[in-house]
Amino acid sequence: MTSPAIYPASPAAQTRWILERRGLKNKVDPRRAYASLWEEEHDRDGAGVSCATLFLTNSECPYRCLMCDLWKNTLDAPTRSGDIPHQIRTALSELPSAKQVKLYNSGNFFDPRAVPPEDYPAIAQLVSGFERVILECHPSLIGESALRFRDMLNGRLEIAVGLETVDPVALAQLNKRLTVEQFWRAAERLAKNDIDLRVFILVRAPFQNEDEGLHWACRSLDVAMEAGARVAAVIPTRGGNGALDTLAEQGQFSPPSIRSLEAAHEYGLGLGKGIVYADLWDIERFCSCECSPKRTERMARMNRMQRVCESVYCDKCLQ
């Protein structure tokens, strides 16, 4: 029986509601990363840093977040021991050399169903030549496993977490099982143990209008930088996962304008504290005016230079 269209209040009911609106997963090979790429990030001075980014194939994240579509490339069963090292070895052999590596896994690196702990030594050996190793994990799963893995590495460990938003109303409805206080505790734990922090922030989360979306993205950047984030990435909330499409039909979700993403990016850089990136993947879907390509190029320049660049003015947008 399909649950009613109205979004429920309790976490258990939210999980059922979200799952009932999903489509099919993509067919993935448990022995291969489902994607990989070579990219260049930039430090606070604008110097380029090469990065091998691997999107690992593994067991699905146990958190069924309202806005997430990463489940589309995950396994239904626990990841088999040996598969993640094989994925990393194969993917790295197909990419140019780089200074840092991202091992993104559509969820939580320190979830033993996703990455078997017995594979940590082999993984650490495979990434031993990188200066920085970047993982992603829910704050509640960052514990002793993270410290054990850190001690196996030659390079510096950085953990990316999805803060998403510090809007207490929207955050409570994302089904992420996270509070701002829990985020702070995780950030303090990382700092205490000499592990760097990267933060993902949504621009216009579900249940926010355009002005609220920008406001809370800026407040979330404040919190991220106060918590000591080395890097913050502002991400326009995208539909297409089933759940957000239903909310869009009800008028409870709309993607942000490219102007809001640009403004959040500019605000974060203006804080002058950490590295701030605007996520420009699939940015074309947010382009709605003839000025959009110029705004996209401006954000790309700001990603590279890590400083605020000359503004784009548009008569149609009146800004």
C-alpha cells in the first residue's frame, strides 16, 4: 500500500515514504567503481591541486535522506571483502597521477557494510602515494574506525560530511538523523584527532523558499567555518530522486536559482576562512536566463581563484 502524498512527521514513516517513491537502481559491477575522474581543485591561494576522484560501488547507506539520489549506484547486499581494494586499484590504473584522492562511496566509508574494516590495510597501501585522502561519512559513524584508518595512511586524512543546512525545521525533515549539535561534536572530534573537515551544504533545501534557501546556506557556511572546515562546497538541491519530485508537485520543493548558488558561493568566499567551492555539476539544469552562462563561468573562476570575481549584472534578472 502506497503511503499518502503528504510528507510524514516520524523518521520511520519518512523512510517508508521516501523508499516508496524511488525508481530502479542502476546496474553496477561490485568489482568496479561506478565512475572515476581526474580533476583539479584549488587551495586558498588559487594554486591547482590534482585529484583522482573515485565513486566506489558498495552497500547502500543506511540513512534514507530525503534529497539523496546516490542510492541509484549502490548494492543491496553488504560489500564483499576485497572488492573495494580491487575497485581502487583498477580505477587508479586508468587515471593520470594526482596529489590527492577522493574515495567517495555514496554513503559512509566507516559503515562496515559499505567498506569492510578488514580491507583498510589494503586500501591504505593503495593510496599510500597521495598527500591527502578524502572520504565521506555521516557524523554519527566517525569514531575509532576513522582513527585506525588515519594511522594507516602516509598522507593526511580529510573527512567530508553533509551538514546540508542549519535550518532546524528543514534539517529535521531531511530524515538524515542529524542535528547541528551532532555535527559540532563530530567536527570537534576530527579537530582533536588531527583530521581535516570538508562540509557539504545545500542551497535551497526542501521546505525552503528562494530567500530562505540563500539565508540558510549562508548561515550553514558560517557554522561550517566556525567548526574549522578546511573546505565547504555549496550544492544546489536537485530533484529527480522520486521523493523531491513529489514534494515539487505539492509546492514544497523547488530547485534554487543559479543566482542563489552564486550568491552563496560569493558569501562563503567573502568569509575569508576556508576553501569554498560551488558545485557546478549538471549546472545547465539551473540555467534559466541568458546571463546564466556568464554566472556559471564566474563561479568556475571563483572556484579556481578562491576569491570573489567581478559581478555579473543582468537587466532581465535586475541584478
